[in-house]
Amino acid sequence: NIDYSYSVDYAVKYDRNREVICFVSDDMEALKNVNVSLYTVGARLLYSFTADKEQPLTELPSGTYIVHWVYEGKSHSAKLKK
């Protein structure tokens, strides 16, 4: 079983200058097991990575994408405009 009693504050960030998506937190170690997926709006999987790593998006054209992750047993998603 997973212990959810320890919660970590975090945010998802898209750095337009460097064209990378990343998670930011004071406790990045807690995000190393959080799997993140990046999809087209048509639900095609483009990238999978863990939240403690940066994911470059330089190869992707401008457009809207969906970032999806599961944290503390809850599914989350956010739109990303590149």
C-alpha cells in the first residue's frame, strides 16, 4: 500500500525559452515515481517521463497538448500551449 499521509506541493511548468516541461517542488525526490504522459489533443501519446525529469519539447510544432499524471492516487491533467 502507498502512504499518502505525506503530501508534497508541486507545480507543472512550461519554460517557453528552453522549450521544456518540468515539475517544480521543494521535494523533487518525492516526484521520482510520478509518471507523466504528454498527449496530442487527439489522444496520441508523444512522451512518457517521470516528474523529477525535464522533458524537451523542441521537436514538437506549436499547438495544444495534454499533460497527464497520477499523484497521490488521483489522476490530473493540464493543457499545454506551445
